Amino acid sequence: MKDDPVIVKTAELIKENCSEIVKIYLISYKVDNGGEVTSFKLALILRDEAENLPELECLSLIHISEP
């Protein structure tokens, strides 16, 4: 499931917009009866020097929510 295009694209968008990210892990995902991903959770591992985590979280959500 790690190769699902929606999950991969989302992870790429987050990584492109945040230089603080060291690694992204897929924690869980759900699929419907047709095998389509309906939701997923990612864990973002940041550099130790990362600052202003609430702002970073907000910016990540804005960038992946834009069409």
C-alpha cells in the first residue's frame, strides 16, 4: 500500500514544503470495499533543530490542502 499514488503524492508535497523533515512513515491506512484508500496517517520525523512546530504543522496542512 505504500505505493498508493495519493499517499505518495501527499508525502512528496509535505517533504517538498518542509526542509525540517528527515523521514516520513506511513502509520496506518483504510481502504473501502473496492480497495481505494479512504484515509491514512503519516508520521513526520523532524530534525532535532526544528523550531516552531505548530507553524510547521499548519504550513504542511495548507500546502497539501491546496488544489
